[in-house]
Amino acid sequence: MPMQSETAARPAGPRPVQSGRAGGAGTTAGRYGPWRLLTLFLAFLVILVNPFLNYFFGINWLQGWYQSLGVGHLWFVSPLEGLESLLVTRSLYLPSLIGMAIPLLLAFLLGRVFCSWICPISFFAEIIERCRLPGSRRRGGRVRFGHHLIWFALVAELLLTMILGAPVFVVLSPPGLVGREIMMAVFSRRFALEGLFLVAVLAPELAGRRVFCRSFCPLGGLLALVGARRRMVVTLAPERCIECERCSQACPMALRPARGETLSVYCWNCGACVDACGPAALAFAWDGADPGSRAGVRFAYHFAQGRNEHAQEK
Ligand code: SF4
Ligand code: SF4
């Protein structure tokens, strides 16, 4: 998307306050939400149906879940679990490295989209959120922790793996646990005890938004790090923004898109802010098509940073 030039500053004077979702030309309202929910549902369906195909019908071209997922001869390995096995075994296992390549490339280009568009924990969180009262959906909800804690979670998890000499996240990965519990239920007619960890991960969603994903998921931290300079970003057209803050209220990661925080490492490209923005001031953009567009994105970021500082000074 072409970015705004430096002369595209908004006109002075009071801004109209939007009282409802705006329609009209250029609106993107509701464009991504239904697709995101459908994608999350289909991704969950894959790991739900897979054990039945394996066990009852002997169909094995699809195997595993979102820690290690096999489609035919192609295996996808979760980057954190792959990194853990590297640390524990201290050896390079080529199939594991190849399996990590596609998820890492996806994160490098698109950011944390596994978390926002595929992970079963996000699917459950979206269901819980849609069942909650509208007033409780705002910003981060009542239960909130700092974004930066995710780096502590990642470092702590890797240190623990090295100290114990055992892959901790292989056992306690929430998306992995969902797949493993379904597999155990089908194959053994019982659940694993560590499945209780899923309750602890999802319970805060009753009063907060993406509490675990935002501040405590080590896999999310690793994918955010890999996608820090992602090519796909949500960009801001400042002259269209009417400062209604609907994007901030929509953001499950408690970011402020109108202040340039879509470019931060914590944005997981869910598109909720794009949907919420009536005047279509926010849009997904491929930041890499040409050097000009990349410079434009950086300008938008610094513009928004300036606004942020200006707002704090006031
Ligand atoms: S970018 Fe955010 S604050 Fe600006 S118009 Fe869109 S929803 Fe409102
Ligand atoms: S800034 Fe927008 S795209 Fe990024 S996490 Fe928030 S709502 Fe999703």
C-alpha cells in the first residue's frame, strides 16, 4: 500500500468523534475477523479429526499436531520445540531443521500469524471472547500484564531446558497439549494430567484478553523475535485517522494502532484493528515490495511515535 508523504499531515482543528462503526467508501469493517475465525476453526479441525483418521480409518497421510505435524512426507516442526531439542541433544538433526524452516519463514515474512490465525489456544480464546459481554472486551481486559514479560518467559524457558536437560515446552506447550489431549482421548480413552495446564492458560480469558499469549507464551516470544522485521505490517494513513481509538479497543494485544504500535514487535497481525477502523486509516501492507514502501512504513512509525510523545507531553 502506498504510504502517506510527510506533507500528508491532518488538517488542524477539532476532530469529529465517531459514535459508531463507520461505513461508506473505503471501509474495511469486518473483513478479516470472520476469515480469522474460519482459519482458526479449520486449523483446530485438522488436529481434532486427525486422530480419528489415524485410529479408525488407518489414514496416515496426516499425523501429529502443532508441535510436529506431518502432511505426507513433509513435516512441520514448532521452532521452539526444535530449538529445545537442539539445546538438549547438542546436535543438528537435519529433518528437524528442515521441519522448522517453513514456520520460521512464515514468522519472518508475516510475523506471529501462527499465534493469531492458527493456534488452537487463540481459537478457544476467540470463542470465549465472543461469548463475553461486549463491555469486557475493551483493550486488554481487567487482567493485564506487561508485554515485555514474554521475553522473560522465552529466556526462562530456554534456561530451564538447558538446566534440566529436558525439553520443557515439548511437555507444556499449550497448542501441543491440545493436540496431545485429543490424541490421548481417541487412542487411550483418557486425558493426560498436564492438560490441566490448559485450564490455567485459558481461565484468565474470562477477565482478560490473550493474557497468556501476550505476556507468557515462550513460543509467541520466539515467533515475535523472528518476525520483528516482518514484511507484512499494518500501516496507518494519518490523514484519515479521526482519533476515535476504536482500534485500540479492538486490539487483543492492548496496542495502540493509531500511535504506530502496529509496527511494534508485539503486533501479531490479527487484523482486528483494521476491521475496527471505520475511515480505513489502517490497512495491511507488504512492507518490502520496494524500498520506497519500506521507507514509508518507517515514516508512518516515526510519525506515530511523534504523536505519541506529543500526546504524553499534553
Ligand atoms: S486508526 Fe484507530 S483511532 Fe484512527 S480512525 Fe482508525 S480506529 Fe479510529
Ligand atoms: S495492532 Fe492490530 S493487527 Fe496488531 S495485534 Fe493489535 S489489532 Fe492485531
